[in-house]
Amino acid sequence: MRHFEFAAGLVAWSAFIFLAITSIRELRALFYELFLYIHIVFQAVAMGFLFFHHASAQIYVGIALGIWIIDRIVYRCYLKRFYTTCKITVLPDGTTARVTIDLRSAISEKDIVQWKTGDHFFLTIPAVSSFQNHPFSVASLPPPHSATMDFIIRSQEGFSKRLLRASDSDDISLAAIIDGPYGSSHAVSCLEDSATAVLIAGGSGIAAVYPLAREMKLREDTKRIILVWIIHEGVQQEWLKPDDIQTLRDANVEVTVYVTKGVARPDLRDIVQDLVVDGDDDSVGIVVCGPDGMIRDVRNTVARLLWKGYNVGLVSEKYGW
Ligand SMILES: Cc1cc2nc3c(=O)[nH]c(=O)nc-3n(C[C@H](O)[C@H](O)[C@H](O)COP(=O)(O)OP(=O)(O)OC[C@H]3O[C@@H](n4cnc5c(N)ncnc54)[C@H](O)[C@@H]3O)c2cc1C
């Protein structure tokens, strides 16, 4: 092997090692945007030098590049990208915004956005940042059940905080690019295949869970549906639109909202256990979306129940990867 090929291999190897180190979950959580840029740049470096390292690697680098180009340009930049405007409303708790896209404002056939309940989109708001896109669950039902696409966005430290800061006055409209839909039908199938559907949300997890409760009611009016929403402060109930909870209750969905400020959190292990063990039905499907600890509690409880022979299905939706 010539000296250059050996050196190229060394650079490619180092770049892959660096990629692996900078992809560690804790680093991603702390510096997500930096992680993303490092990942893209060093992936290109690694693949570029791998190409020159050995002739037999060139076909694989070529195929990988081809797939990447098709994904990025054809799929994400053309087929899945929608240019629109959105209305941003800062909600009463002051740290959450509702982003609303009026689906009736679609200019052409190509701009009519379709999605399935439970899906998420990547949202770019050029007025806040042209280079960042962030995933958010669609908190409203797909057309024709809703004329708007709604997102409930909690302020963190980066894009979301700047979004709220950019809209701290009255409702404002900003240009937006949405890329999607993405997601799976696991949650809908798990709930649909069960006699009792249990939806558990922690905080902004309601964005992923609320439309599922509505969807289940639309699909099967007789199904027993239970929604448990745990929030820290009562004002956070205004993340949903005024009638949203009542709409569910009017449809015989059993909705319980726990406000935990100043009181002990409800024990989800007991709640899930009781719903499964004391429930009349022989199969229970559970979808949970919320903080890691909440998901862990539900998962461990379901594992114990499965071990005891109960027919329980579980899908956990996490706001992160
Ligand atoms: C499938 C999915 C659905 C989501 N749905 C919602 C929702 O409906 N409402 C809501 O408030 N939040 C949702 N989130 C989380 C939301 O994407 C992040 O809170 C947001 O990207 C934070 O951006 P930031 O720049 O303000 O965050 P930062 O303050 O920079 O980071 C806060 C946290 O968000 C993570 N994060 C930052 N950027 C991204 C990104 N582009 N992709 C994934 N994670 C990122 C970081 O790792 C960190 O853990 C969802 C996440 C995923 C993966």
C-alpha cells in the first residue's frame, strides 16, 4: 500500500473515531447543533479519505454518497419540504408557544400537507434561524379533521427560546419551512389492537398523545380510552385549545389531569397496574410520552405485568434521539 493510501486510511479511521466520541448521548444533549455540524463535516471527511484509502472501498463510498444525495435533495428538499407561514402564540405560562399553520393557505397542490396521527415534522423558521430545523410532534389531527397544523413548543435554551423571544408580543406570523411527515404507525396500531387504550403524557408530551386519543375515538367509538396528563402547573392546561379536553370528555374519553406543583406526583406504576389488573378488558394498549423517568416507570411496570401474563402493549414516544 502506498504511503498516501495508508495516510488516507488513518485520517478516515480517526474521523470515524471522532464521530463516535462526539455522538455520545450526553454530548449530543448538551451541544446538539455543534454535534450535528461535526457529524456532517467529519462524515464527509471520513468518507472522502476512505475513498482514497483503498480501491475496493470506492464503490461503497459512491453508493453511500448516492443514497445521501437522493435522501437530502430529492426526498427532504423536494418531496417532503413545504414552504408556508405560521402563527406563533406565546401561551400563558410564558415558556411555551403554539405554532399554527393554516392548512387552507396552501398555494398549490404540492403545498397541501398530509400526515398521519402521531407524526412529527422538522420545523425551520428562517426569522429565528435559517440553518436549524427541529422536530416537533403535530398536536392536531390530520385533515379533514382539522384545518390547522398545530405544534406545542416548550422553550429550551436554543432555537425554541429564540422562537419565543421573537414572538413575545401578540400573535405574529412568520415564514416557515416544514419537512416531513416522519414517524411510525406503532402507537396507533398498539392502541387500535387493544380493547382499552391508555395514553399517558408528561408535560409537552401531550402534543404527541392528544391527537392519538382523538384518533382512537374516530376509529372506534366504543373503545375504552383513558388519557392521563401530568403537568407541573395548572396554567399548562392552556397548551391545549380551550375545548380540547372537553371534546374528549364529551366523547367519553376518561381524562385525568394531574397538576403536581406543591403536591406529590401521582404514582404511575400504581395507575398503570390498576388499569391493567382491575380493568375488565383482556388487552390494554399503552402509549406514553414524557420525561425519561416517566417512560422508565411505565416500561418497568408493563414488563412486570407481562411477566405475570397480562396482555399489555406499550409504545413509548421520546422527545429526543
Ligand atoms: C420526534 C420528536 C418530537 C418532538 N416533539 C416535540 C414537541 O411536540 N414539543 C416540544 O416542545 N419538543 C418536542 N421535541 C423536542 C424538540 O425537538 C427539542 O426540544 C428542540 O429541538 C430543542 O431545540 P433547542 O435548540 O431549543 O434546544 P437546546 O436548548 O439546544 O437543546 C435542548 C434539548 O433538545 C435537544 N435537541 C436540540 N436540537 C434538536 C434537534 N434538532 N433534534 C432533536 N433534539 C434536539 C438537545 O439534544 C437537548 O437535549 C421533539 C423531539 C423529537 C425527537
